[in-house]
Amino acid sequence: QVQLVESGGGLVPPGGSLRLSCAASGFTISSTTMRWVRQAPGKALEWVSTISRGAGIKLYAGSVKGRFTASRDNAKNTLYMQMNNLKPEDTAVYYCENDDLKGQGTQVTVSS
């Protein structure tokens, strides 16, 4: 079955950290360009990061650059997003996706 399954979200205070995971099945994650996107309540979907297929070149939105780090474990066929120094404005449902597929999302809430 071709699918993406995110996990790792939760409630953290401002300044806290989380690591999101995106486990892929039914295809090889390194063979496709993958993205992290997020959607805050009442707002449009926002691009967060891209990891290119093959070489894994990484790009980040300005709002997360320097705080978020995307990575990929080819052996585990899993994508990760390490999120540090989280801010309340990072609160959103986070999704991993490629051009054909999108996961169910994982909720990240940053609040004291």
C-alpha cells in the first residue's frame, strides 16, 4: 500500500523541540522530492521545507530557517523534521507530501 504516515507531534512550550517523522511505504522516499507543509487553524496551507530526490538538497521557508532541519533516512524509508526553538506561530497540522501523495498529518501545538 502506497502511503505516508506522520508522527511525533504534540504540545510543547515556546522554545521547546519536537521531531516529526514521516514513514513511507509502497515507494522509495529517496526517489521522489518530498516536502513538509503545514496548516494553521483558519489559514492556508504553508510550505515549510523540501528535500530533493537523490542528492537530498534541502530548502526551507524563511519563517523556519535556522530552527527546523529536514533529513531523510533511506534505510528506514523515512523523512524527519527536527524542530527547535518552537514558537506559538508554529502551531499547525504538519504534513509530508510529494506530488502524488500526502499523509494524514500530525498536530503540533506550541503553547505555555
